[in-house]
Amino acid sequence: MARKKLALIGGGQIGGVLAQIIASKQLGDVVMFDVVEDLPQGKTLDIAEASRISGFDAKVTGTNDYKDIAGSDIVIITAGIPRKPGMSRDDLLITNANIMKSVAEGVKKYAPNSIVIIISNPLDAMVTLFQKVSGFPTNKVMGQAGMLDSSRFSSFIAWELGVSVKDVNAMVLGGHGDTMVPLVRYANVNGVPVMEMLERKYKDKTKAEKVMKAMVDRTKQAGGEVVKLLKTGSAFFSPAASAVAMAQSILDDEKRVIATCCYLNGEYGVKNYYLGVPAILGEKGVEKVIELSLDKDEQAALDNSIKAVKNLTKEMANLGF
Ligand code: APR
């Protein structure tokens, strides 16, 4: 059986880690595209030369020509500029929208049957734009954000409780910005509600709530926390790992339930917009959106996030995209 093929559009920080993880997991052959001459060739050569040590036979190559992505099963897009300290994801809108438009045209022409995972920010707007320009079926165009936001939330919970992060299940819904909605009520450690464990730890409900609020706030600001420390760019290990998990669920038809930026057709009361919600990812891409029952406060927080995503999408349309 021929190996699967994954195209990476953007060979910067995230692109490099993506190539490395995909190759070491032998998910498929990797072609990295970038507009900067020699950059993707150099980066992939470096990764490929570690193949003996890491033990992979997958091919890892770089290109400046879209035609080399032909036949890709999955395309992961990181093309665009990342944030600098003090910038919000939305500040990247015009620059990255111009880039995304050209990327969508290239992918449409050379990998028309691929399933596309977008990482470039502002995420919800970039996914919307890619789908609009490419005309790809909506189930085959999605964004990576919720997987990472949920991983960050789960990590903070595990560190706070002193338990293995493998046993923590916590989900973040909504747009990939300050309005995202970490779902406290659903967060659990192997089925035990996290709030219950916090109350047991602190023997004080108010203190437990305060600790949870701090973790929720940190989750919302987690990307910015990394930007502030790095000073020269934004997070790249964790977004890459998250997108690989999504790609693997699709390639291996795992049908994992992953918080994904996907197209809504009435679910959660939203029609014709992309938003982060739990979805089953399998060989067809986004196979099913899972609708959670939300209480009044959770729904209000999600409505607020939907409003922000709609505003950003409208702003992009007003700019002519
Ligand atoms: N086509 C392909 N690649 C492009 C294009 C284009 N039109 N324009 C820019 N690029 C490339 C750059 O040359 C660079 O190598 O995109 C790459 C982006 O890499 P980095 O600047 O290192 O950014 P990275 O940290 O990888 O983040 C990429 O993901 O999380 C988001 O906010 C982040 O939007 C940013 C994106």
C-alpha cells in the first residue's frame, strides 16, 4: 500500500515541528511548501537526515512549487505571520487573509481532493476564507484550535491536581480568541468532576472556584503567555502536535471526538459559520458535530464567542475577502 501524503503549506516554526512529528510517526510522506526560496528544502533535508536515527522511511521534501503537493491526502496550513507581544490574533487579519487567499488557490488547483486543516490565525476567519476561496466541501475544511486549547486546559488541571494528564478530559468550545469557552462542568478526571476534586483538595468551595477560575483564565490567555515569553513569535510545538492528532484521526479513521473549528449548519443555534465545537474526525473529515447540552451560563459564553467570530468574519468580508 502506498504511503499517504501530507502537504504542509508554510515551513516556519510550526511547519518544521509538523514535519518532524509526522515523519517520526510514519503517518505518511511529507511535502513542505513555502514561498521563501530554499527554506523548505533546507528544513526538510535536515529532518530527513535524522531518519536513520529516528527510524522512519517516510519521505520528507521541500518545495517552492505548488505542483509538488499534487495527490496529497491531507494539507495542513500554517502560512502566515505569527503574533508578536502585545498583538491579538485578530491583528493578523489583513496580512494573513491575503496569504490564505493565495494558498487556497494553490491547494484548490493541485490538491483538490485533500482534507484541509488550518492553523493560521485568526483561525476562525482563515478557515472561513479558505473554504470560500477553494469551494471545498465544508466537512473537508477545518481549523485546529480547540484541540490545543483543550490540551492547555487539561494540562493546567493535571498540574493543579497532581494527576496524570492522560486521565484528564477537558474541552474548550468557541472561537480561538479571548472569548473561548473552557467547559468547567464537563471537565473530569476519569469521570470524576474536576470541581469535586478541587473541593476535596481545598475543603472550601469558594477557594476551589477561585482556583478553577484562574485555570480558565490562564487557558484563555495561554497563547499570549507563550508569545510574551518567546518575544519573537507564537507557540509552535503544541499547535503542531494538536494538528497531527487531528490528521491521524482522519488518516486512520479513528473517529476521535476532538474540539475542532468546523462548519455549523444549525448546531448550537449557529448556521453557516465556522466555530470550535466537538466533532468526530474520520476518513471523511468532519463526520459529525457533537452537540453538548449547555446550561444558561455556558450558552451565554458561547453566544458571546459566536458574536466575536461573526464580527471578525464580517470585518474580513468588509475588507473585500
Ligand atoms: N505561502 C506559503 N507560505 C507562506 C506564505 C505564502 N503565501 N507567506 C508566508 N509563508 C510562510 C513564511 O515564509 C513562514 O515560513 O509561512 C511561514 C510561517 O512561519 P512562522 O513565521 O514561523 O510562523 P509559525 O509560528 O509557524 O505560525 C504560523 O500559525 O499559529 C499560527 O498565529 C500563527 O498565523 C501563524 C501561523
